[in-house]
Amino acid sequence: MNRDIDISHLSPAECILLAEQLWEKARAHSEAAPITVAQQEELGRRLDALERGELPPAETWDDIQAQLRPR
């Protein structure tokens, strides 16, 4: 099913609300979008690393924005 929906009339705030509503609907039906075995394995690997304290520190949004700015 490929239907284009015109959201050009929505304000930025309305777009955010729509995105939140779509996300919640998708989460409620997560079985409709199963993940692959490879994705399951990667999630398991990351969770194991998290439990062992082996994940690198997360970057802040300010750090990411600074990296994206032209120098």
C-alpha cells in the first residue's frame, strides 16, 4: 500500500504530535514489524556489552551538533 498523505498544512508542533501518535500505534503492533535474526543478535550483543559496562560513553546533542558544523 503506497498512499501519499499531504501533511504540508500541519505546523511543526502538529507534525511532532502526529509522529508521536504514529510511533505509539506502531509500538502497540510491534509484531507487525518483526526484526531479523541478525538484528536480534546485534541487540543481544549490545545488551550484553551494556551489562558488562563496555559500551562507549554516549555523545551529547551539543557534541554532535558541533561535529556537524562547518569548520
